[in-house]
Amino acid sequence: DADVTQTPRNRITKTGKRIMLECSQTKGHDRMYWYRQDPGLGLRLIYYSFDVKDINKGEISDGYSVSRQAQAKFSLSLESAIPNQTALYFCATGTGASPPYNEQFFGPGTRLTVL
Amino acid sequence: GQQLNQSPQSMFIQEGEDVSMNCTSSSIFNTWLWYKQDPGEGPVLLIALYKAGELTSNGRLTAQFGITRKDSFLNISASIPSDVGIYFCAGQLEGGRDSGYALNFGKGTSLLVTP
């Protein structure tokens, strides 16, 4: 079984709809991240969490919110989806321990299309 | 986030050739990571580097952490068709706790290998 799973893998929605993307991990890592990938722009950080009570905004958090329901679960919500949020979304985990504390491990991604 | 300059943007080579790509930054990093992304999948960690000057291999892949801590390169020797994909460099800034130890990504090098 995959260590980091994301659901759904693909989603098409309409402008104004609320969307939730879910991430689960079995790696036992405390740190979890949401990234967005756009063609030609690489991956950019949306939100990150060190634990259930520690959630922080990343580089491009506007229009997004997150919830850390448990150590193993981190969900991303688009409150009112807009077309320029069409992108690939990746969840990642990080160990937070002594070296290798900076390595991050990615899920398979969710392809979101907002019409 | 800090911009990483990754080059080349794309490479089209024949099977058996060696490949080299690099990443540079105007800021000092304490970690350099190299990932590979296959179509429809999330990035997979190939090599992690933690010390200036460090040279690390993983099979046919070799990566180095630049002495200035502002650059890194990845070499692939004797390329094979399954090396096809997008390769990303990622770095983590010194004192990165304030940004959640988030990674700054390059825009990727797209590698095509012909048999």
C-alpha cells in the first residue's frame, strides 16, 4: 500500500463550488504539506502543518483552507473554486526528526479542473 | 519562496548517453533534494544532500551539493528509456523552521530518451 494517499485522483467542478481534497499517510510523520503544481511553475506551497494543532499558511494560501483531523490526515478545501485554481495538487509528509529531517515524500496527486 | 534556477529546461538524448542538469540559487540552502516525476504521479525522491561538497550516488545517478551551498547538480550515466520524466531540484533554506521546512522547487528538467 502507498505511504501517502490522496483522494480523489481527478475532479472536475464548476466555479463557485466547495471542494475538499483529502490526504492520508501511514509513514507516521508529524509534518504534512499541501503543494500546487502548475505547468512551468514548479511546485508551490499552500499550507503546512507540524501537528494537529499547528497549521500555517504557505506561499499561496489565499482561496484555500486546511484541516488536520489527525496526525495521519490533512485535507485541503477550496471554499469557492475559481478557474485559476485548476492545477495538480500534491500532499507531502516530512519526518521532522534528526537527519534526514528535511526529506519530503509525496502522494500521487489530485488533478483538479475548475470550469 | 526562493526561486531556484534549474537548467536545462528539457533534454532529448539517445539511450546510453550521460545527462547532466543543475540548479542554482541566490540564497544559501542547507539541504538539496532531487526528485523525479513520472506522468500522472507525484515526485519521487532520488537523492538527498545535506553537506556542502557532499557527493552522493544512487545507482546510475550522482548528485553533488555545491561548495557555495547555492547550487547542486545531478548526473545520470548511461541513460535508459525508463529515465524519461521530469527531474526537479528542491532546496530548503537555512533557518527554515519559520517556513515549516518547506521546499523551494526548481521548474524541472524534462528528459526524453530515445532507444
